[in-house]
Amino acid sequence: MSSSPYRLKDDPHSSHALILARLGEGRGRRALDAGAADGFLAERMAARGWRVTAVERDPVQAARALGKCEQVVVADLADAAPRLEGPFDAVVLGDVLEHLSDPLAVLRPLVRLVADGGVLIASVPNVAHLWVRLQLLAGRFEYAERGILDRTHLRFFTRRSFLELLGEARLAVEELLVTPVPLPLVVPERLHGRWLDVLHAAGAAAARCWTGGLAYQFVAVCRPLGARLVSVATGPSARGRYRCIARCQPSAVTATCRSSGSVSIW
């Protein structure tokens, strides 16, 4: 592995924008960026005052993350938790869980690294998106280089199965956000303009109305709370609300990294 096909999604409706908005200012707090690639998200978080530890299994990508983070740990997420010096005020798994063969086994030890009062933010694609449903009706299920059916995806999630995974990891979901199809990445840059901004905003509004079928990605903001009732707004109507009881272990959110030079290789 050398070059990553993944990069920062910079539009205001993207999963990365939602993660950064929910993280807020770091003010010197610690964050774990799990599955950091070349540190594109960690760098943005560092600029907001987070002290970030990035975990990336590809040594080439990890080397590119150097200088963007306080620390870079080269390790597979399945084995990384015992080697990380927690606790972390935030743990972020941005577009990572779908690439894991056993996401629950990875989540559980990471949750235990969250500091008291910390947060964990995770995002996954929605395999029940209308476009995928239509393809299935036509007898098609074809992998691609990117997107919901990215050929590197090992697990697929619907709204329900994502929430079930988080519950099994003993996380209480405080907020479930959705994103629209990333039109700025799909439409050639030469065609970008006001019309695309309006259409993209309309897509975001539609995704909030029908989360199960028009959400491109889900972004869950979770807390390491004890067993309690949590109300999660996933749409403007009562039909779009989800209530669950879940018990949480410490977890955290993703943040950005300040330049430093330490790399740990396992």
C-alpha cells in the first residue's frame, strides 16, 4: 500500500465537516484518530487545538502523517489498543469501521480508552441508500473504487445495524447525523458553482427527512455513559426519532495532530 484514494471531504455537509464541528476546539485536550491514513483529518484537528495520536497500519501513509500529529502509531487497529497511552478526550473512527472484518472487536477496547466525559464519533456509509436499492432491483451489486460499495469495504451497515453495533460496544448514541451524496466529489470541479451548492443543500435536507434511504453516511456521536435512555434525532418528524438504552464504556472522538516527530512502530 502506498497512496491512499481517500482525502478530506471539505464540503459543509460531509462526514468530515460534521465530525470537526462536533469536536469543536481542542484547547490542548487529547484525541485519537483511529485509521488516520495520511493524517488529512488529524491535521485539520490539530489546527483546532487538539493533541492527536494517529493510528495507521500502512507505514507509508503513517510516514506522511508525521508532522501533522503529536504521535503516529503504526499498527493494525485490531492490535493497537494495548499499545496506546490513554485516556483520550475524543476518539474518532471516520469512515473506518466498514473496512474492518470484526468492527465490534476493534470498538470495544477503544471505548475503554475514552476519558471520563469523553466522546467517540464514528461514521459509516449507508448500504440501504436508494441508489444501492435500485441497483439491487436491477440485479446489480458492483464494487467501485470509492463510495458505498468501495471494493475495500468488508462490512456493510444500515441505520439499524449501525446503531446495534454501537449498542453492543456499550456506547450511548447522543446524536445520529446524516450526510447526502458527496456531489462536490462526483461533479467535475469545472462545473462547480452556486447551482451545485443549492442542489447539495437540498440533498442534505432530503437525507435528514428519509434517513434510511437517502442518507449517504451516518455519523454517530457517542458518550461513555452508564445505562440510560437516550433520544437521538434523525429527522424532523416523530417517525425519524430513535430511542435506545445502551451502557457505555469510556470512548472518545477524533482530533487533529500538532507537528512533532514521534512514530511508534509495532
